[in-house]
Amino acid sequence: MSKKIASARISEKSSQLLQDLNNSLPFDKVLYKEDIEGSRAHAYMLCEQGIISKEDYEKIEGGLYEILGEIESGVFKLDGDDEDIHMSIEGRLTEKVGDAGKRLHTARSRNDQVALDFRLYVQNNTKAIADLLLENITTLVKVAEENAETMLPGMTHLQHAQPINFGYHMIAYASMFKRDYERFMSSYERNNYSPIGCAALAGTPHPINRQTTSDKLGFNAPTLNCLDTVSDRDFALEILFNISTMMMHMSRLSEELILWSASEFKWVTLSDRHATGSSIMPQKKNPDIPELLRGKTGRVNGNLIALLTVMKGLPLAYNKDMQEDKEGVFDSVKTAIISLQVLEEMIAEMTVNADKMEAACMIGHLSATDLADYLVKEQGLPFRDAYHITGNAVNLAEEKGLDISELSLEDLQSVDSRIGEGVVALLDNRASMNARQSEGGTATARTLEQVESMKGWLSKQN
């Protein structure tokens, strides 16, 4: 009776239900490039160490190169009944080169092979996502520089609080994405160690050289402990966490874009390329992209929780539960990449409606804190007394149907005689914004400093 490659101990044909449950080829075929890359490096090392002959190595190398071309051209379709991508490629190799193909698996196990392929995938996509983050940061910094004088209400509790500029607001998101970038790159360095050569869990008696395969594959070094290596999925959890945190930041920005593009705000206008219409209401223009980004954040969070739950009770070393480590990562990576691509494009093409933002600054008495600060600095009042005097000024403005910045000197002095002439100018919203000159503040000059700082940082990322 015919047997699968990895079924030497099993004498009966597997249940069809077991095969259906066990088969990971439909999703792990994504790893075909990584599997071939890892096998080529492993074969090279086996030859270098004299474990296989040069003739066998050349057959393996040539066969793997041909298989890569066959997969990418569609000649070799990864839709058979093999258990996984590793067995599918090894089986095809043996068909092509005979016994040489059977020697490829010397001194390795599917445990370290899977760990290698998956780690290569995560490392490659960690860099891809980090590069897209840099593109998004660059675009946000450009929008910030163009809008360092575009005033809008800064909010707390979604209530108008103090005047800021739109550039300052964009730098806040650029700062979040910068930390996301740094998380991805930190994870890349921490996880850039080669699993191959660990075999099933305990290493191998063959005279291998793990440094050779590590160098060939671009890792910093081999991993330290083989038992840990085949059990480790921290690298997968890290990319899931990093994506979830990044998508949370994207979701917050998306939420604001949804609000800002609504009729009640009209602070920004999304391009027609990044909005959709209604099936029944012809006047509608819906912000579907930020809504989708906001929604997909829940999806990637779920993938993180799923893998944490899979890993939480597993004894060492490899357990078949760990087959559940990949689909969530593949999904989150795909989601992260398209989300970053569309967000950058949308931000670059949106229109900032500066007049609407500035008009909104006349709602909510944004410069009220400046009156309290004046009373503290110039009149020596305790802040709590200045706070209550300012509250009375706000009440007067409300009675008159005015913003506090529109009160006359006479109005202000009717609240408290210690309020002097210069206060009227201080309460102008733009003056209030530019008064916030402390480091990290919203004054236009400080915002432009933050822009330059971001530009300097971006120029160092290669």
C-alpha cells in the first residue's frame, strides 16, 4: 500500500476526517518561497559538511529552483492531498531528482523546518510593514508641515478644549506610527535567529554547522536552545501584537476622519476615490475606507488573542496545536499591509478645509484657560481663584451669545477689575494657540520643530 512521506510508523490509512483536519496545505502553501529558501540553505550546509555529496546537492539545488518556477508559473499546483507545504515540495523534489531528494531531510525535522519557514515569513513581513509605516509617517509629516498654521479645536472628552493646529494633530499620529515602526524593528532584531538544525527538539548527531545556514539565510546567529526553538512562537505573537497596536492607532485616526468628514464638521473631504455612494440615497458619500480600517482592528485583535490562547497551556516541545499559529498571522499581515497602503493614499489625497476648522474654534471658549493663566502670572492670584473668575467670564459670554474671545475689556473687567488691557489680545484664539510654546506644544513654531525632528528621524531610517 502507498504511504505518505511521513508515515513510517502508521500501518493503516488515515481516516478521511483526520486528513481533512490535519491538512494545512490550503493555507501554509503561502510559505512556499520560505520553504524552498530554507531547504536550499540546508542542502548547501549538508554538502559543505560532507553529509551529502556534491552531486546530490547540485541535483537538490537545481530541483528546488525548478520547483520554485513551477509554483510561480502554475505548472505545479499546491492543491494536492499532501499534509502541508513541506511534504508537497519534498515529494515533488523526489519525483524530479530521485534519491537525492530523499536525502534533503537529513539532520532536520519538520519541527525546525516549520519554525524556520514561519520565522522567515514573519521577519520578511515585519520589514515590509515597517517600510509601509515609514511611508505613512512621511505623508503625515508632509500634511503637518502644510498645516502648521491651520487652526482647529483641540478636544478632550470629544468637547472643544483649546486651540491647536492641524499639523500638530497630524504629528501626534506620526508619533504613534513612529513607535509602531520601532516596535516592529525591535522585534525583527530580537527574533533574527535561525531555528534550522534543531531537528525535532534535541539537535542532531550529524556533524552540521548551524552557523552556515544562519549566514546563508541572513540571520544574526543560530538560536541558543533547540527545545525552546521548536516550541517558540513568541515571534508570531510579537508580530500579531505589533499589528494590533498599529491597527489600534489607525482605528483612532480613522474614527476622527469619519467624524471630520461628516456634515456636522466638514473639516476634511475625502477624495471620491476613497469613498462610496449609497445604494438608495444618491446624495450620500460614505467614508468606507476609515470605517473598514476601524472594523478590521477587531479582526487582528482576535487573531492575537487566538494564538495566545493556543499557546498558553502547551508543554514543550512541538505540539500539533501549533498548526493553529499561521492562519491568524497570515490574515493579520495581509490586513496590515493593505490597510497601511490605503491609509497613506487616502491621507495624501484628502482635502483639509481650513475655513471650517477655524470657524469651529469660535465654539467652546477655547482661550478661556489663557485668562486664568493671565490672572496667575500677571496678578499673582492662586490658580483656583483664577479658575473661578474665568468661569464667571465664560458665563457672561454665554449670556451674551459670544465666545470668550469676543468679550470686550469692559465686559471682562465687569467680572473682575484686576483684568487689564492686554487680556483682549491674549484671548484671541490664534494668540492662545501660539502662546503654547513649551516643548512639545502646539504653537506653530513648536509644531514646525516637531516636523523637522520627524524629518531628521526619517532620514536616518534605511
